[in-house]
Amino acid sequence: MTQSLRVVIATPLSDENVALLRRLEPRLDVRHEPELMAPATADWMVRLDRDPALQSRYEEYLDGGEAFFGVPDQSGTALRAAIERNPELRWVHTIPAGGGAQVKAAKLDDAALERVAFTTSAGVHAQPLAEFALFGVLAGTKQLGRLRVAQIRHEWAGRQPMGLNAETRVAVVGLGAIGRRTAELLSGLGMTVIGVHRREVDAPGVSRIEPVENLGAVLGEVDAVVLALPGTEQTAGMLSRSALEAAKPGITVVNVGRGTTVDEPALIELLQSGHVGSAVLDVTATEPLPASSPLWDLPNVVIAPHTAAISEHEPRLITELFAENARRLLDGEPQLNVVNTHEFY
Ligand SMILES: NC(=O)c1ccc[n+]([C@@H]2O[C@H](COP(=O)([O-])OP(=O)(O)OC[C@H]3O[C@@H](n4cnc5c(N)ncnc54)[C@H](OP(=O)(O)O)[C@@H]3O)[C@@H](O)[C@H]2O)c1
């Protein structure tokens, strides 16, 4: 058991949530100098206009922490510099659920990775992204793209069938917090959910789990696929051209994980040919999605600009998660959402 922990709020957070953190874990010595950062917003803005004097004040402020709430300036370079300067730092909580990427970007040596624990906000976004995934699957089965096109043309199109939930089969790829919650919501509406994962896990609502190697075969039997994977070297291009070509014609592709997990040129081609019926994407391979991308103009595609996880509750939920992890650290218990520093997720 440790008596106290000096926490530096390294990224914008409202006074209200700082007060909540102090209330939830009174053993924390929470340092908060909001003028060193951008105004607190829901999207964790970075302050880019510090003059040298303000920058050195920010660095001095960071040097006083044993733990950081957020990666300084959401930047791997700033994180690395802060770790090198501050030998007392022992824990950094990254704001994104996929915060492993920020840790990877810091290019830390083994000694630093050993000394400092890294955690992410995985789980906080599970409910909003599962809801968006549900929307995406329904947009496909209820044919949102076709309806929109006909409506814009003032066209009373003929009788065309829609999918029925009880007859709909969905593959959920990646059974972490988001994938598991998605499976629960989909199965709650009567859909059959097949999990695709690299190991057996307990996932309520999933009828069976298939190994990742069987992705192509699974796609041949489902009406929709939801990707809820982190962006790592191992997951890059997992929804490959061959997997997409093996998919059931008309399949709906929903991605709420990372855009790099999809062979995007192949997806575009197969959307254009109609083999893939529709796509609902919160994430794309390059973000922001370039204005020249054909994805913007395809009537059977819905793009959300990496915003489906955002809700007004997000900063409070991350604050509560941080408080729980601080309690665990102080009580000598294992923390939640520890970054895997081999695969960086
Ligand atoms: N759209 C957004 O705004 C948004 C918001 C939050 C998160 N995300 C993305 O979504 C990802 C998942 O979030 P989460 O909260 O569900 O995270 P999580 O609970 O950490 O789940 C990640 C899952 O991915 C699995 N995985 C990792 N590498 C894999 C591989 N090579 N093959 C198969 N499965 C693999 C993990 O497997 P194990 O169970 O074996 O560890 C784990 O179950 C995040 O990493 C982030 O990149 C996007």
C-alpha cells in the first residue's frame, strides 16, 4: 500500500472532472494547471501555441508527476521527453482506448517500458461504439443507401425486400470490450453473432468463436461484419481482399476499430461492383479521409469522421476509470487496461 500519488493532469480536463477525481480518490495529490493546456473540450485538444517560456513551465509541471492523466500533448515525442526527464514517473494513462499507439510512437527503451506502467481508456467507448455498430448493421440490412438514393430522386421504388433481424447473421471480429458489447446488442435484437477472435473468450451473445484464420470462410456465411480491432502490425489488412472476395454477396462492412485493419482499395472496388453491399465506417486507413477518396461519393457508404465514440459523458467516464486505476496502484492491485508493450494495444 502506498500513501499518496502525485498526479499531473497532462491533457485538458474540466475543473468539474478534476474535482471528481480528487473526490473519488482522496489519496491523490492532483496537480492541475489548465492555463498550460488548451481549453478542456470533449476531444482532448492539444495546445500548440505555447511560447518557449510557457513550454518550459509545462515541462516543469510534468516533471512534478509520479503519474500522468493523459499523454502530454497526445504526442509520442513529448511523452518520451517527459519520461527521460522525470525518473519518478511510474504510470501514464492514455486517453484513447487505442492508446498503445501513442506509447509505441514514444519509441521507449526496455528500461522505460519496465519503469512506467501504461494504461488506456479501453472499455469507455464500448457502449457508444456498440450502438454505432448496431446502427451500421441495421443501415445495411434495412438498406439505408438505397432508400436515400430513391428519396433524393423522389422515386417510389418498387417492392424490395429488407433483412429480418432473426434471419441476420453477423461476424464480430475482435472480442475486446467493444466487440463483446456489440455482440450483446446484436444478439439482443435476435441476430446470430459469430465471434472471430484469436483465442476463446467469454462473450455473451456470441453463438460460436472462430479463429482469425477462418475469417474468409465466416464472411461467406454472414450478412454483416463488424470490425472492433486495434491498429497493430498484426491486425493490419486483416479484412483482406481475399476475405472480402470470399464474403457473401451484399455483405455490410462496419468498422469501429481502426481503418488500417481493412484493405481499403479492395473494399472500395468491391463496394463499386456491388459485391459488398454497404459500408459504415467510423475509421478509415488515412484520417482525415482525403477529399479525393471514392468512399465519400459511394451511395452505399456512411462515413463518420472518427466521432462515433464521442459523447458528453466520455471525460467523466475516463476520469472514473483513472480513479479506479489509481486506487488499484495505491493498493498494490493489478491495474485495468494495461498496454501490451509487445503489440502496443
Ligand atoms: N472509433 C473510435 O473512436 C474508437 C474508440 C475506442 C477504441 N477504438 C479502437 O478499437 C480497438 C478496440 O477497442 P476495445 O475497447 O475493444 O479494446 P480492448 O478491450 O483492448 O480489445 C482489443 C481486442 O483486440 C484483440 N486483438 C488484438 N490484436 C489482435 C489480433 N492480432 N488478432 C485478433 N484480435 C486481436 C484483443 O485480443 P486479446 O483479447 O487477446 O487481448 C482484444 O480482445 C481499440 O484498440 C482502438 O484502436 C476506436
